[in-house]
Amino acid sequence: MAIGAPASGQLATRPQAVIDQIDPTATEASDATIVQEGDGNSIHLIQSSTTNRATLSQSGTANSVDVGQASVPGGGNLLDAAQTGDRNFVIASQSATGGELNMLMIQQSGTDNIADLLQDGSGNFIALDQLGSYNSAVVSQTGNALAISVSQYGNAAVSVAQTR
């Protein structure tokens, strides 16, 4: 069955991708690439392994991304998400222990888009680009070696918190 396709006998009113990539032994990397086009799409992705990587793309109106990534010592997290359209939102949480790298790269273009980003661990980096009117972002980092780059064009608001 294709990701986001309804199961037999179900009518899809909101195409969605729900993916859990969990390796309890933390011996394998988790990789996900998801592309969605249209309105009202959603992605819910959980990754827990040594190394977690996700590339997500959505175009349309009222789309959502909800990602949680957790890596074990020796690994790291990477999320690259792009949304084009209006009233889209992304919620992303990354945690890593033992000197790993957390990297969030989020691009949103359109109106009324929201980004809520959280990182916990060492080597945190967030790059957020929002282009359009009335976009907003909440960015929070806890740990060591913290870096944030936020570019907002148009009427926008951002809240940033960093804790060592």
C-alpha cells in the first residue's frame, strides 16, 4: 500500500503518512523521504535509532508535519522539511545524548505558517527560513554547542530560547 493511501474500504478525507521507525537495539539507521502535494496532508514520523534522517516536502494548504527523533550515543538526527503554501505547520523535536549532532533545516513559504522546534543534546543546529506574511516560530535548544539561524521575510514573529 502506498504511504498516505487509505486501507481497503476506507475513504481518505485527509491524506496522511504515519511512520514509526524504532530500532530498540539501535544498530541500524532510520531514513525517511516523504513528498505530499495537495491540501490537508499530514506527516507523523517517529524515529529512534543510532542515526535518524528524514527529508519531507509538502505543497498545498493546511498541511502538517509532526516529527520526533531520538538517537543513542554515537548517532545523530537530521530533519530537512520544506512546506510551500498557506496555514501549514511543523512541530519537530530532536534529542541526542553523548555528543551527537541534532540538525533541523526547515523552509516554509506562504502565509500564516508556524514552526515549533525543540532540540536537546550536544551539537544542536537549527536553520529556519520563513518567507511570507504572518508566519511565526518558537525555537528552543538545550545542551552544548548551540546554534540557530532564523530568516523571516514579511510580517513575522519568532521566540528563541537557549539553555546550557
